[in-house]
Amino acid sequence: MKVGDKLELMPFGEKVIVKGIESVNEMVEHAYAGQLCDLSLGLPKDFDSQYMKAGQVLCQPNWPVYQVTKFRAKILVYETDLIITKGQ
């Protein structure tokens, strides 16, 4: 992402603008996947920033990431010393 990008804050579906990016205590123009950074966002005037918390996602408006309560996965475990049972 870069300063000026228009993104969507999920699960709210609010459109936001990246106003600033800080990484390792300095302002930068870009951030990449996996990079730890702080963002300054332009939020809608009627949005209460108290609702912002960990676990929310910024995404491209045309590719929203929806919150789910269940998902199905196939997991392959090569080696483990632990006994794996359903529900763990």
C-alpha cells in the first residue's frame, strides 16, 4: 500500500484513505505485505474510531475480505509429537 491509496476497512465496509505510513520510527511512502507499520487513515466523519481494534482488515475495495465464524480446511501434518484430536 502507499500514501493516498483508497482502501476498505472490514468488517465495517467503510472507505478510508491512507494518509501516512510509519515504519521503524520514520515516515515512508510504501508498505509491503508482512511489514510492521503504523498507519494514519482518513476515516469518514461519522465513523467512531473507538470501534477500531485488532483483527480488522484493510483491503482493496474491489476485493473485500469478509469476516466468518466457520471455515473448512484440509490440513496435512508431516511430523508431530502431540496427539491431534478433533476439536483441539
